[in-house]
Amino acid sequence: GAVVSQHPSWVICKSGTSVKIECRSLDFQATTMFWYRQFPKQSLMLMATSNEGSKATYEQGVEKDKFLINHASLTLSTLTVTSAHPEDSSFYICSAPGEPREETQYFGPGTRLLVL
Amino acid sequence: KQEVTQIPAALSVPEGENLVLNCSFTDSAIYNLQWFRQDPGKGLTSLLLIQSSQREQTSGRLNASLDKSSGRSTLYIAASQPGDSATYLCAVRNYGQNFVFGPGTRLSVLP
């Protein structure tokens, strides 16, 4: 199946700094990618849909100025957590749809963010 | 708004047992339903995808069923193994919408 990678796999930062997370589709092109957040022992919550060549679509309650998304190419989407605070500490996962006929999504391994 | 629940929240069984994980959803007009596995601190691995027109899908020791009218899906795991220990997530997709995930069932298979 298709492979989606994320970098970094984990990051620790001080409160107030910005953190960039990359999501790459390694062997296929993705015009759309999805960003999820997962708090401990909770399920995945969709944050936003990243669209190549246009603005991201954010879910209700997600601050677009805090979580900046850039879909720079057909294989790369980045999520930047600006002025991170401890409450932003979470597990961030991206995904990309497979071929239309596959009807599925491929998920990255996730990035664990800890804001001190 | 679609809501997905999973029962039980956690399950611990001895190796070799057959088990059933349950998923319920409130809006039956779904496009498809997918079961995922998540190991601690890891991403998601797709297990089975059931289209709205299908009743079940099978892969090895896994069998997933879908009953749209009652808003339910079950994941059956036969002859469980310690390597099956993980969190199992059910995700439902409505037409024109993205996945809505359930809270997951944490499975522990004891050797």
C-alpha cells in the first residue's frame, strides 16, 4: 500500500515557540491531506483538510491562525503550531487518500508534541 | 452530525479466544466504514473497509460486518494472539464527508 511519512516523530519545545510538522506521501501524489489531533486515550479529531494550491479548510473550533497549514506540493503538507502552549501537547497525525478506487486513507506514523 | 461509539472501551482476553468488538453510529446514511488498528504511540493501520452496499469483509482472522439499518458494525477476531494487542478504531464516512472516528477499544491479549 501507499506510504505516508511524518517528521519529526516527536518534538519537545518551550511554550511560545512554533513547531513545524511535515507530512509526505512517499510514493503517490496527494492533492488533499488531512490533519488530525489525538489526545491521550481519546480518538482522532479532524483538525483541517489541506488542499494543494489553495487554502486549507478548518474544522469548527480549530484556530486557523494558530495551526497554519501549507500544502506546498503534491507530496508535502506542513502543519505549523504557532506560539505553542502546553494545552497544544498532543499526538498529531496526517493522512492522505489513496487512489479513488481504493476508497481508503493512508495514515502517517504521527508526531508527538510536548510543550513545556 | 455523525457520532460513533465503540463498546467495550477496553478488553482483556487470554490468548486463543475469539472476540467481538462493537461499533455504533447514529447516521445510517454512510458511504463506508473502516476498521483501523493503532499501536501505542503509532499511526493507524487499515484493517478492513466495508462499502455501504456490503454486509461484511474478511481478511485472515478478521471479519467485519455492517448493518446500516441498525447503525452497527462488528469486528470479529478469531483465535486471538498477543500480537493482536492494540487499540481498534472504527471510522465512519458519510457521503461528501470525512471520517468520523470512534473512541476505540483497547485490546490486550494475554499469553
